[in-house]
Amino acid sequence: MALTVSVDEIVYSSRNRLLSVRPHWKRIRLGEIASVLNGFAFKSAQFTKGDGIPLIRIRDVGSVSTDTNYVGEFEERYIVEPGDLLIGMDGDFNCARWRGPRGLLNQRVCKVVLDSDHYHPRFLDFALPGYLKAINDATSSVTVKHLSSRTVEDIPLPFPPLHEQEEIVAELEKQFSRLDEAVANLKRVKANLKRQTAAILSAAIGGELLARAAFQADTIRPEFAPAIDLPSGWSWASAAELCEVVASGSTPKPEEMTSGAGEVPFIKVYNLGFDGSLDFSLKPTFIRRAIHDGQLARSRCLPGDVLINIVGPPLGKVSLVPDSFPEWNINQAIVTFRVGPRILNRLLAYWLMAPPVQRRIERTSKATAGQFNVQVSTCRKLVLPLPPLGEQARIVAEVDRRLSIVREVEAEVDANLMRAQALRQAVLARAFADPGESGQ
């Protein structure tokens, strides 16, 4: 869709303080200081089996990945070298320096090559994303937003004297260096929290969480069991023995499903979580009661059921069905486990999340064309440790306690990461804005 307002209106809009500039600065069209090259629509007939140069698509802008398609014959001007400035021309209009290997500029990606010695390349890096965001915010579309190279060329960038550009770049890089270090530390904490979660679940399923020291030395590990030693007093049991139901779902015809509201909620893989949670607020889908009771009767599930996905990547999602609806239904990429009296549903969920069980499931999956599939029969044969019921309750309580601490810390880390992003935008706004606006 075309822009609904002009670029000048976007620049001077009071909604985006980042786009205001200091009074003595001039403005200059991006096309006056740089050339903008659109990518080429390479044909499948030009693709090779990996002995050419990989294509760079919109999804690669801002990352280091490249498309699996390679091109053997091309024009040199479409080559992208590490460090080239790229813009995604659809969607969010992402802008970033290319950090991947040498590649080819595919259609709907453009390359911006600075031609002027009077414009600092890093100043362009800091200034340009704000204008692209403003253009994106002011662009209406029914489906995907599109950006033209003419619009990019017409962006009226701030044009301070070169020495001021250099001073601003130096100060921003100093500020962002500190901010990047803080963000890196937060991400390390988050990675450690994931490892801590895995360690808690591994200790639980191994019988070590409650300081159990005695193990059954003569116990033979059955087929389809995780690679752990069985604590004294525990036994092995298959999912089929522990559950009243272990069944996959089905998918009705598209016209039988509705979005947003309906009679029976229909769970898809994207609704599942990796921590036992289920997020049905994400693209909620419903089916008619008649379909639920008829064609999809075998794939109904109830509050308290444990769900896993059997199609990936990624595998390893585990969710407990909440009680916000009396009955649910699931698609064909999900298996439901409805526990019997011998095992607690929360313990089963933790067992399925535990790394030893996850590894056992992954080893039994089959890969086809990049997709991993686990058979429902494998889920039924899966052998799990079975503690006495009283001990199960104590394990669940201890895992709940420890994971709640992890979640609290993780929530604080996520909040700080969001603050860091907001601080980055505030630093940019102060760098470009009229100092007289600082008190507003």
C-alpha cells in the first residue's frame, strides 16, 4: 500500500521526537548522499546446489543467516559484502549492517551505499532506523507493508556539520557500549536461568531433589526409558500404563474453524509453552460443538491433561490444559496425556520437560525435509520413573518452589531488557533533538 502521509509530514510529526533536529542543522535527502539499489528477482532456474553465492532475503536483515538457495550466475552489483547497509522493503522495514558471509541481494531487500565524504556512516546507522520506523507507522496496509526505493531516497536526514556528526557518533558509541555490556550480562543471566531450570528438572527425575542417595543397583532400565538410575522405592512404568488416554489430535477443514470466538477452543502448537503453560490468547481458534462431539471426538482434551507437541522444530513443548473451558480440542501435531490414579499430572508434566526425557523423545523422532516427527506409539511406549504418590507430591511442591524463584528472576531480567531498549531510544532521541526540548 502507498504511504498515507508524505515523508515531510512524518519527519515533522510531534509523535516521533527522534525525528526532530537541532535548529542549526540542515536536512538532506538520503538520495543525495547515497545510492539505493533494489535487489533482483532471481529465478529458480538460476539456483545451484551450493556452489554459488547464497541469497539474502528480508528475514536475514539484522541476522547472519542466509537462504538455502544459491545462485551461480549474477551481476556483480548485486553482491553484498559484510558491513553493507541493508533495508528490508516489506514488513517492519528493518535496517542493519550485514554481518553474514558474502551474499546476493534478493528482491525486496535494498542496499544503501554512502557516496559522500561529508556524512559519517555510523551517523547514518543511528539516524536512519528512526525514519524507517516513522514511515512504517504511517503506512497503512491490509496485509504486508511495502516500501519503495524512491521513498527511501526521499528521506530528509539530519545533516549537521561533520565534526558534530563525529562527536555524536563517539558519544553514542560510548553510551551504547555500556548499554550493550549490560544487555549481554542480562542475557547471560537468562541463559543461566534456563540451565538452572534444566538442572532442577534433572535432579527431580533422578531422585536427587529431595536428597535421595540410595539407588537400585540391580534395576534394569527398560527400552524407551530415559538414561537415569532409578532411586530406591521407585519403579518404571510406561505412559500407556500410567495414563487413561495417550492420543494425538486431528485437524478439521479450514471452514470448520473460526478465529477469536466460537464454541470449543482448538489448541495449536503455537499455543503450547516450554514451561507447562498454555497461551490461548495467541491467535485463538475454535471449532463447532458438532465437530468436537463427532469428527474430532477422539482428540478432545480436558482441564488437567498434559500436552506435548510431536512435530517440530522445535520439539519439547509441554503444557497443562487450564480450566478456563470445560473441554478443548487439539490438532494433529499435539498429543494429550490424561493421567490415571498412579501419577500426578503436574509430575508427569515435569517428567516430560526434564532433559533426560526430552533427549529420549528426540532420539526417537524422525526427520523428514527439516521437520521432526514423533510417533504417537512412541509416546505410549515412553517409560518413566514412578515414585510413591506421597513422594510425588513432595517433588512437585519442591519443583514448584524452586521454579517460582527462577521465574521471578527471569521476569526481572526481561523487565530490565525492556528498559534497556527504551533507554537506547531515549539516548538516540537526546542525540538528535533540539536541546531546548529537553525539558518537555
